[in-house]
Amino acid sequence: MTVKQMDPASLNGWVDGLLLNRTVIGPVQKGDKFVFESLSRASDLRLDYDTTLLPPKKFLLPSREILLTFRGDSHYASQAPPDPFVLLGVHPYDVAAIRQMDRVFSEKQVDTHYMARRGACTLVALDAQAVSPNNFAGCMGTATVREGWDLLFSRVGGAYLAEAATEKGESLLRSAGLLADAAPGQLEERDRLWESNRQAMRRHVLHCSPQDLPGLLSRNYDHPLWQERAERCFSCGACNVVCPTCYCFDVQDEVDWSLECGSRCRAWDGCLLRDFASVAGGHNFRRHSAERYRHRYYRKAKYLPEMTGEIACVGCGRCVDACVARTANPVEVYNTLLGD
Amino acid sequence: MPRPRVAIFDFAGCEGCQLQIVNLEEALLDLLRVVDVVEWREAMSEQSDVFDIAVVEGAITRLEDEERLKRIRQKAPVLVALGSCASSGGLNKLKNRMAMSEARRLVYGRDGGVSRLDTAPVKAVSEVVKVDYLVRGCPIDRREFSYVVRCLALGREPFIPGYPVCVECRIRENACRWQEGEICLGPLTRAGCGAACPAQGAACLGCRGTCDDANLEGMASVLAQYGKSREELESRLAVFLDPDGKGVSHA
């Protein structure tokens, strides 16, 4: 499909039209930060946001969700499939993270709850118009992405360019009515925006290629850095919670006052939390904070890449933003291991 | 299955945690279907010496209270400490920072010398008798209390978070109080409240006690990074996490 153009007012009008018959989730302001939220009107959208407190994963893998409800007579019912929704304004690094989550939840054991939400979602990406203070997506190759979205918006001068990559995206864009094709000059401007974002999203500069990270970690399991940096770590899991590629969860059953009926809930868990690696019998595989601190980086940049070929960090910088102790900066960790 | 008999007792405190139970409102009727409340001074006149679960609210501040608590424990197969005062001594422990004569004078003025107003350093319930379960918070969280009651009725171990408040605070996308220039005890405090105070724009005061392995030492470097003093931190720790100034306890 050819790239189309849309002025900002038409884009808002189009979103208001979508809101008449479906849920649209997009970035809105909260205090002096931004969050993804279900919109009530297009004028609340802040497409100029730099980043959000939580990544959009909260709409695909909710922080807490009921997997099934049960009754005492061994009857149980799975949750109803979600209604279709539009996830609008997702920055490229978050699109890259969602692609990684898609693989986690669809390979081998298919997670029906995640995949149902993913199937119901039309993913509308947006090239970033502002760069958050700790973003290093440019170093991770995720400042721009050419796949993973249904529709991509890019702000070029006074207009938005819209490019559909899937039937879902095309169909959504068709609902905007007849749109003019993007002019060649606008496409060149979009190329320049991409190049500019690749350069700007380097608030922290990684001194090696992401592909070198698994090898770097292999050589540094006993490096003193793990203990030193963990001494400031509260094991509070903020880095896990705000991470767009963290997908670990815990499952608990809860009963209501009948003591017979209830629900099976899953909730986000995080490898920095002490009980994460506790097992039956009371043993904990990572009892000490430094072991958990180290594990997070090994998981992101060695264990998962060895299985999937991709570093499980997209450089969004949210962990750096969220860490009260300022000890969660991955670029600082890797550069220190590099001896820089 | 017979309903477990529950007796609710109160010691030194504001009775706000018992009030939270009353505030269950409609759910109180559900609760009464699950347990048989045989004694509860705040809400009924009946008394009983026979119960399966004793719920104890408040801190222990007098020697005769210690004796009363020990008698309750002897009769109770299971004992639950309710709220911050019972769990850790709570605000009452601020008294322990001064001489008892000074505490009497501050509270009762000229009458402070009267012998019946005699008082002792404040203790948490667990400093006097064995406690089986803690329902923390100032006040307690009604949902958590209800959950613990259902677990006890089922003979199931309740799952209470061991991790810090920050987990719940980040999930709610609250503004971080540290980044707003305040000292927040969320990183040291046990979650389970849903980060209720930061969600209202107030720093965590630590009413649920310390989380597992609270990293107080790590707080020192954080203070420096945010330009805060040790004294500012200690004045906040004094409220719940280190009320008697003996160091952060791990209740």
C-alpha cells in the first residue's frame, strides 16, 4: 500500500470516529509524565509524548488478570475473548518489544490469553517525536522498526504520514476515508526523521554492538560489579515492572466467601523480587540480591538471545527512569564490563 | 465443616483496624457465614473463653496487658496480630524513645505520677507471645483481612507479599515520590496496600513494616544522590519502621 498523508486535525477526527464503535488506547498525559490509557476522546491524545511510565504491554499482558473462574463442583470457565481494540501511538522500541512478547507467548506452549488479546489488537505505531531522558534505543537497533506494526504514523512537518503493512492496518486506514498519497519530498523527510531518531535515541551510548553482549557476559559472571551495584539495589522490581520485554508472572487461586467458588489469577512477577526463585521446600535459587541483579542482565543479554537470537532489551530506558537507587542502567553495566 | 470460632481483642491503639472490619459492611455478613464471632467488644456484648482464632489489635503497653495477652494465647490455637500496633508496636513505640516518667508527664500532665497510670515500654504482640499471622497496616487493608480470614477458614497459608511497595506503585503508574523530591519509604516497606498513599500523592510512611531483606544500607547512598540527610530519613523511619530507635526491625 502506498504511504498516505493526513493532517493532525483529520487524524483526531478519524480517532474520534473509531471511538464510536471500539476501544482505542493511546498515550495521554498523567502529571508531567505519560501513560497509555483507553481514550474517551482524541483530543486527550499526546502523540508528542517522549515515553510512558509503563509500556503498552499492560494491555496485552495485564498486571493482573483472571485466567479462569471455578466452582466447587469441578466446573470451570475460561475468560471470554476480548473485544477488538486499537493500540495507537506505540513507539518503535515498544513495537520491537511486543514482537518479542509475541514469540514468547506463541512458540511451543501457546498462551491463549495473551494471543487472544494480541489477535484482538490492531497495532498502530508512531515514530517518536520526542526522546525521553534515558532512551538508548538507537544503540539497540530499535529506534525505528520496519515490521511488527499494522499501521505506522510518522510526523513529517505539519502532516502525519500513514503506512499500512497488514490487511488489519489497511482496513483501519480505509475508515479514514480518501487520503492523498504522500509526496516524494515527505517520504524523504520521513527518512530524515528515522535517521535523526536513530541518532537522538542514544542518551546512553553502548560501547559495543548488542551482538557482543552474550559473549561479554560469558566472560564476567564473577565480576565485582554485580555485588557493588546490588548493594544499592532495593530488590523492588521497578525495573521488571516497567520493562517492555519482562513477561514473567505468578499464578494464584483465590476463593470468594463461599469458600468453593473463585478465580485463578495471574499477576506480573519479577526476577529482582526475593521470592521469585523460591521453590517448594523453601529453597531459593537466587537468595542474594546480587544474584538476582546479575540474573536480570544475563536473562536479557545472554540467556534469551542464545535461544532467540535477539537481545531482550529494546533500549526504552524505562528501567533507568524508574530505579530509585539509580543502579539499573544497562548501558552503565555493559560499559563497565567492557572496561570503559 | 463447622465455622471456626473467632474472638477479637483490643489493646493499645485507636481501634481503627477493628473499625475497618466493621467497614466491611455487606461483606461482614459474608464473613459471618465463614466464621463464628464469639467475642468482639467493639461490635457485640457476648464474651467467650472458647475460640479457635484470636485476633489481637493494638500494642502492649502495660504489664497487666502482657498477662491478659498471655491468657488469650493459652486459649487460642491460632493468634492473628491485627494492624501496625499489634504487628510492630506501631506509633505507640514512639514512647520508648523517652523515660516512662517523661511519657506519663507528657500525656497526663500533673496526674502523671498516679500509680494506676503506670506504663511500660511498648511491645509488639510478638514480643510477648507467639504470633501465627500478621495482618499489617495502619489501618489494615480490608481486602487483605478478608483474604486472610478466608485462608484461615480453609486451612490455607495466606500469600502476603514480601516485596516492596514500589512494585505496586509502579504498576499503578504513580509519580515516584523520590523523583518529586520527597523521602518515600516504599523501597523498604512490605507491599500489599496497593501503594495507597503514593497513589494519593503522599510518600509511603512504612505502616506495613519492612519488606523481606529491606536494604537500609542501600538507602544511605540514595539519600546522597537525592540530597537528603540521614536525619530526615530517621525522622520518617521513627514513625513505623524504627519506632523505638533501635534499628529497623524485620517483623
